[in-house]
Amino acid sequence: MNTGHLHSFLDAMHRLDIKGAASYIADDIVVRTPIMHEPIKGKVKLLPILTHLLAIAETYEAVEVMTGKDHFAVIHRFKFGSVEVEGVDYVHQNQAELIDGLAVMWRPLPAVVAVQALVAPILGVPALKLVPAA
């Protein structure tokens, strides 16, 4: 697979440019993310969530891209105010080199919960809360 579209997508993410990023996403994308129980299926469902995330993000930085036969792993950082998330996205591209699969892995857990609470209203789900161990 050609990394050109992936790097253009990552450049748009770095600029927090939803229109630019959206142009590299397939209509039938499936996203698995720690902020939702069920996968997000379809560009139409993903774009409002991604739009909201980029609107509230201060920064997005792709640190490293690892390339496989038909997939990529992108190590990245997001910053939302005082909340910083580190992650790895496992990215699959279709034959047209549009992103059609994304598995999002974020850490640390308190930051993931904080970001989920920021997007819960747009997701239509309750905000998650960390509960202290008994």
C-alpha cells in the first residue's frame, strides 16, 4: 500500500482539519474505539464524532508510522486541555487507499475516561466514570 494518502490524512489530523481528514476516509469505515462499546460503522456516523474530537483537541501529533502489507500502525498523542492521551491506531486501507478500518488503542485509562466524557453528549451515551477500588 502507498503511504501517501495515510500521510495526507495524518497531516490533516495534525492541522485539526476535519474536511481534509474526511477526504481520506471510506464510506464503509469500521472504527473500534475504547470510548464506545460498539464499533462505529460508516463515515456518516464517524464524522460528527471526529469533528467534535478535533474541535476540542488542542494538538494531535503522529509520532511514528509503521507499515505492513495492507495496514499501518500510527503511534500518536492527543491533547485536550490538561488531558493527554497516547495511543496506537491500527489502520487498514481499501484498494482505493481510503481508510476503511481503524482500531484505536489509547492510554492511560483516566485520560480515556476523561475524553469519553467530553464526547459522550455527541455519542448519546452516558459519560464514563472511574470508580475507586474498594
